[in-house]
Amino acid sequence: MSANELEATLGRLRAAGQEHLLQYWSELNSDQRASLLQQISAIDFDRLAALWSSVEKLDPQDSPAAKAARATPPSKIVRVPRTEADHAARAAARAIGEQLLREGKVGAILVAGGEGSRLGFPHPKGMFPIGPVSGNSLYQMLAEQLLARGRRSGRPIPYCVMTSDATDAPTQAFFQRHDWFGVDPADIRFFRQGIMPAVDRHTGKILLARKHELALNPDGHGGMLEALHKSGTLDWLRERGVECLYYHQVDNPLARVCDPEFLGFHRQLGASVTTKCVVKATPQEKMGALIDVDGKTEIIEYSDLPKDQVERLTPSNEAVFAAGSTAIHVFNRDVLEHLSASGSELPFHRAVKKVKCLDEAGQPTEPTVENAIKYERFIFDVLPLAGNGLVVEARRHDEFCPLKNATGEFSAEHVQRSLHALHAGWLAEAGIDAGAAHPIEISPLVALGADDLKNWKPKSPFPPGPLYLGPQANS
Ligand code: UTP
């Protein structure tokens, strides 16, 4: 790099008050220097400065506490079916969704750029072997659902997988190593989300992870909107005729990928964004709640909900914050296009966290108290921007058990138990005696639900012990 280039970078850094990023320059070799400059060039310092100084500027009416106080339960909501009429409405929605799939109007987005810090798995979370019997990865369980759904509608479903700097290379290599789980690679598109630097919580200065490395994190699942646009993925989807985008997260293998009923309600009721909810297990459960605020459906994070609001009831005794978000959505493609073309940006949220960084002596240090602010965007901030939201309720045991933690609730053991219970329930509903088989796992290539098993007969009784119904079970 020339002296001029270095001088120009230094000028940018001085203007932003971030010149400390080059303080170890003289100690770096040429590769490290090039890498550091490349990281610095990717930072939008104006955005960062605006975020740092915007803290006090939030309109009090827009504060989470003020919104929580004005919130009512979502008014446009399809509840789980209880009556004959509800079941008929579900069947009608399913037919509409199946039609959309047959016409090739559905695409899917999988967000897989997260750091997975709570789980502590040393690879992208999607590679975690979650199948209770097969040991299949989260990526495989989700991709095989997409494959099966596409096969039965006779149209492949375009699959857009969002990665981050940390997950991109290992994720792409994993898909390739597993032959894209049977999906035609021409139907898969990987796109990478942006990054944000972590800053010192007291000074706003960007933290250094190493002398030649900034402390960077992916910009949140809400980075999807900008990344879809910048990577040309929205254009790719439009050229393929996709109108509705099924959005899911990598950690929930119970998600019904491209569920026709869900897609059908979205289309039939003319929504811009539709979200699946489950009833919160307790008012205190740590999950975002779907609410209406000023006539628009949105999601309030559990961490933003003031304690005195958590159990609030409506005058008719309905819990205001009971509809927990599963983070499963359908977006209209043209709504996302409009939002990105009109420059609508999702807001950044601040999280005060412990971030490993260099101390004043230039030594790597593990902080004991929260030392940093991380900035992240949340995909659910699309809801109030898009307007016209709809909520569809699902039963938790059918569709929601994400892998989040190393132990306890939402650990691998918990998710595997939920998968077993779901699949054992399908066999029972189809009238198939599972005997003493345990645990039970059914490949999406065999069945996507109990209905697919109703005409299926095992050739011989299942032996006791682990049971995996894989693709060869059909032959
Ligand atoms: P979480 O918010 O649960 O985060 O992500 P995480 O990274 O999986 O785990 P922790 O919080 O570090 O323990 C929910 C979904 O959003 C994706 C994740 O990959 C997961 O599918 N995500 C999250 C992204 O794609 N990008 C991000 O920047 C953050």
C-alpha cells in the first residue's frame, strides 16, 4: 500500500475519532496491514457516529416502554383450529398455499449468520448434528423439507441462505460436501450479511480484537434486508417469479418449511408480512411478543418489555403479550424490494455485552463486566414498516423448539426430545404401532406430517430402540 493510501485512511480515522485503530501499525507485517486496512475500509463511520450520538434522540413515544403501554393483542390473528369451520378454513388456506407452490411463486430464506455464542458449538450452528437418531445436521433437516415440499408440488423452491463472514466458507463447504442435500445447487443462493464493529461502551471507540483485527460482529438477522438487495438476491428471486418468501432461522428443526397453510393464509388475507406465533409458556418466557401498536402489528423483544407490563391483561382479561414470536415469517417479495429501494433502513439496536478485546497494554483480555456496545438489526422491524401484518397461531409442540443453549431449555437434548415426540405423534395419529421404538425420527423425505403416513405400512414390526425412517423406508 502506498504512503498516500495510508495517509487517506488515517485522515478518515482522525475525522471519525478512531485513529487508535492504527496504533500498532509499526508492529504489523504486510499481510496483517493489508487485512486491517481492508476491515477499516468496510466500516461506515458516519453510520457508526450517528448511532453513537443518537442515544438521547429517541422520541419518548417510540421507546419500548411507551409502546408496551399502548400495546394491544394482535387484532389480525388466525388461531389454532378448534371447530369444524376452523378446520375448513385451514384446508382452504392449504389449497391456496399449494397452488402458490405449484406455480413456483414461493422462495425460502434461511438466516444462518449468527454467532451461536450461547450454544458454544465450534462450527456454524446449522452444522450441529441434531437428528435424534440419524445425527443429521440442522442444515440437512431443513433443506430436506424444502426438497420434499418442492418435489410434491412439482416445482423446485429457490433457497436463499444468509451467511456471515464467520459462517460463509464452512457453510458452503458443508453443503457441497453433502451434495447440497439433494437440492439442485442452481436452486440455492448463498448471500452474506454485513458486519458491525463493537465499540467501547464509554467512549464509542471501536474495539480491537487483535492488533490487526477489529472486534466485528454480524449485523443481526435484520441485516437480511440490505444484504438481499446488495447481493442481487432479490433480483434473482424476481426473475424466477417468486412472490412470497418463507423466512426461517437455522436453529428450529421443527419449523414447517414453506408450510402451505401458512402461505395460503398470507395470500388469502392479503398480508404484507405474516408471522407464526405460539402461546408463551409463561408471561415471563424470553421470547418476543406480537402486539398491535397504533394499528400496526409489531414484535416487542422480551428484554424491552418493562416488568410491570409483562402480565398486563386487556379489559376482557386477555393477556396482551401472550403471542410469542417463533421467528417464522412470510414476506411479500415486492414489499422487501420497495423497502430497500426507498432507502428504508431497519434501525440498529444496542446491546451492552462482554466483548474480548485488547487492553491498554495491547494484551488480549476477557472482560469480567460488560465493556462494549454491539449494534444489531432485527428482521421483525420490517413488520411496522411494511404494515398490513397478520399472525397465524401454531401449536408449540408441532412447530417450535429452537436450539439455543448448551444445557437446559432449548439445548440439543431438549430439541431432540421434541423431535421424537413430534414424530412419534405422527405415527400414532396415522395408526402405526411404534412398539418399543425410542427415540423416533422420520426423514422429511418420508413424511412432512401425519397425513403422509396414513397409507404407509411398515413391512415388519419396529424393533425396540432407536428408529429412523429414512428415504429407504419407502422401498
Ligand atoms: P439468535 O438471535 O438466536 O442468535 O439467532 P445466534 O447467533 O443463533 O445465537 P447467540 O445469541 O449468539 O447465542 C436467531 C437466528 O438468526 C440468525 C441465526 O443464525 C439464527 O438462525 N442470525 C442471527 C443471523 O443470521 N445473523 C445475525 O447477525 C444474527
